[in-house]
Amino acid sequence: MRPGREKDSAITPIAQYATGRCCSGRATPPHNGPTHTDTDTPGPSGPPDCRQEVTMPLNKIRAFLDEHHVKYVVISHSKAYTAQGIAAIAHIPGQELAKTVIVKLDGALAMAVLPASFQVDLLALKKVVGVKDASLASEREFKQHFPDCETGAMPPFGNLYAIPVYVDETLTRDREIAFNAGTHLELIRMAYSDFASLVKPMVLGFSTRHSGPFDREPELVL
């Protein structure tokens, strides 16, 4: 059985495994057009302290999930910045790997969350949200809002950062989703229904499927 791919009934809270295995690559035991884009800001280039980058972001989101008695699994993997790399290492289909893209809607930051095998259509997003302008946010514009996260590894919990969350309707078809938990070394896997209950995102249609094979999209990042 693949790491972190247990059946739902086996998912248990994992507070006792907070630190995981830093950079080990092993799973932590369970506890349509030119206007669309799938590119967010890539991760940092330098090698920061490994233990710190694993434990700091996870503490915040785990505390939130534990406080609400939500079952989840943490998956530890070797460092990866692209959705293609993460999906391959963690053995998670692109449809179930939720990516968080930081966008600007009429100048205000928002999270667009969708399957990693899809891409954001900015024209569609602008239309369904009802704004005049929709664009990708630069690292300079959003980094300060996520002081406890590595660049490009923000979890889709905008409610923890006072940022609205828009979920593409394709993601709601998944029984479970996995997502970066603030670090390029850890994922959290949980039931989509629990995620929706906690975050209360607005569900809309703003994605298109990748025109080529998902595993040939090295530029795709979370």
C-alpha cells in the first residue's frame, strides 16, 4: 500500500507525529486560451533549516484541524516544488492534489484552489466572481501575508490568513484531497467535505484541463 493512501476508515489525527522525518522522503505515519495559467511562484532557492521548514507551518494548520477534531494524514516527501514532482513522489493523482494559486481580484488577494491537473482560466474567474480585473499575484505582493509558509507552499486555508477562497467545482468531485501544508516537504490529506466545512469556500467554475499530459508539465507549481 502506498504511503498516505490508506482507506478513509484508517485516517486518524497525528499530532504526535508533528516533526515527521525531515527531508527523508518517507511518509509520516498516519495521526482555454492565453488568459489561463497554472503557474504560481516557485519555492525558495536556498537550503533553509530543514527541521524548521517542516515543523513551523504544520503546527498552525494541525492545531486548527485538531481543534475541530478533523481526521487527516500527513505525508512527508523529499523536497519538490512542482505539482508534477509532488504527485509522483507522493503517489497522488493530479485530480486529488489541490493546488493553491494566489490571484488578485480587483487588486485584492484571493486563493484559487483547483486540482493540480487543471489550470486557472483568469477570464472565467473574473466573470464568475464578478470583478473587473483578475490576475496572478506576484511573490512580492503576497509573501508577507504568509509569514509561516514557504513561498509557493501555502495551504488552501485562506480563513487562517483572512483571504477569501474560491474552489473550482472540479475539486468537489474528490472524496479526499491532498495539499501543501506550508512546506515543500509535507502534504496533508483529508476529506474534502471536512475541508469545505472548515474553510467554507465559494465553489465556482474557473478551470480548464491541461492540454498535454500532466506528467509533462514541469512548469506547474503549487
